[in-house]
Amino acid sequence: MLAGPWSRSSASRCTWNSGSRTRPAGRTIPACSPASTPRVCDPTVRVEAEPACVLHTRPWRETSALLEVLTPGHGRVGLIHRGARRPRRGAAPVQPFQLLEIAWRGRGELPTLTRVELLEPFPDLSGLSAVCGLYVNELTVRLLPRGLSAPALFTAYCRTLQALGTAGPPDAALRAYELALLSALGYAPLLDRDAAGQRLQPHGHYRYDRERGLVAVTEAGAVPGPVVRGETALALAAGRLEAPRVRREARELLRHLIEPLLEGRPLHSRRLLRSLSVGGPSESEPVRNAKP
């Protein structure tokens, strides 16, 4: 749950209400002729004002940058930020871990950023929490297609960055976001019933089958693949990830779902987390601190 001054001033900006005329995300203005004339549309898209968070930025040409941003109404959007590397007095920072309001215009896959305003900085992230934030950003860029509207995911993203800035265990925030991302993609597992339609038993053991879902097993150690207790699945569904064992089993379950979507391509942020872990675990070992 969001708490503190940041939540009171920013939670509404991270929430998308598609039925409201005063929703915080911006309007898209189609460049079309009036209805009384033959309909001729300019394919240029104009978005006046949209909350956004920068997921990734890289240099482009001499002074510009290419951005990937997450928005509530338009999902992941690629943008050209012209003059990004040219110093401008009073310009808002366009970088990760900031809640921005932006406008853009253009056609095709890479329209141009035309306005940016800093709404709120998220809590400062450094060290492990910063690398966890990079993991969230990289995973989102890798899995979320451009243009897929994801208002609930945007809200979850804001909450995740806010949680990473607190003293709580970072892996709890990561698990909640991974589940939200899978939900946005349509891959979220059913976490309250097994494949036979029976309610999960907290002390029961279940194997997750990608085709069938959670399958009850009698001996957890004798079954290949990720096995979770019923209490873990129920806690994950309810967002109660305080217990270390619950977080550990939830990590194995969600990683089992995420890995096929990555199609064998490693995440650079995982390597960074391994470099921060004591003893330098191998590529196949889990990270003991944040466990993405």
C-alpha cells in the first residue's frame, strides 16, 4: 500500500479512469477533417498530456535520445527525444525513476517527445534497490509490447518503485510486479484453485503445469518442476509476501512463467544483482538478496 507524502500527491496520477472526462492521462487527438466533410485523416498522432515513467534511454544521433516509456493509456511507447543531450536551463530530467507528464506527436513507431514536466520524483533508489528498479524496467521493456494499454500495470509500476525506496524486502515488491506484468500480458496463473477446480489447501503441495495450472501432488520432492504450497499461492494472490518461504516459492513459480517469454535471452539486470550478492553465485543460482 502506498504511504507517506508521495502517495497522497501522486497516487491519483498513477491511476487511470477510462470513464472520466478528467482522467489524469492524456487525450489522443486524431488529425481528421470535420464530420461534415469527406473523412481524410492524417496518420499523425498527438497526445497532449500523459503520465509516464522512463523505462530505458539510449543516445541517438548527435544530440538526441531514444526513449522507452510506460504510460497508463498507451502502454509502452517509443519516443524520440530531440536535443536530449544538449544542456537546457530549467528542463525537466528525462530519466528513470521519475513520474513525468509528457506530450508527443508523430507517426509510426517512434513519434517525437514535445513536452515533459516532472510531476514527482520517486524515492531515491541506490545500490540494491536501484538494480531492482533496473530489473523492473528491463523486464517491462522485454515483455510488454508497444501500444498495449495497461492502466493497472502502470499503477503497479508506481507502487513498486515506491516500495523499493522503503526498508521492506525488495523481493516482495518484485514478485507483486511480476504478477501484475503477467496479468497485463494474459499469462497470470489461477492462484486460488487447482486444475481440477478444487480450492487450494494451504498445507497442500501443488506443481505448476503450464498447460493445466496448479496440479495437486502427494510428495513435493518427487515431482519435477516448481512445487509450491497452497499457502504460497494464496498469499501471492492476496499480495501477502512477508514470509521468506512464501517469497522464495513465489519467485520459483513466477520465474517458471516468465522464462519462456524471455525466449532464452538473459536479463542484464540479473547479472548486476549477482555481482552484488556475496560469494558471486553462478549463472544458474538464484540471487540471495533480491531474487528477481
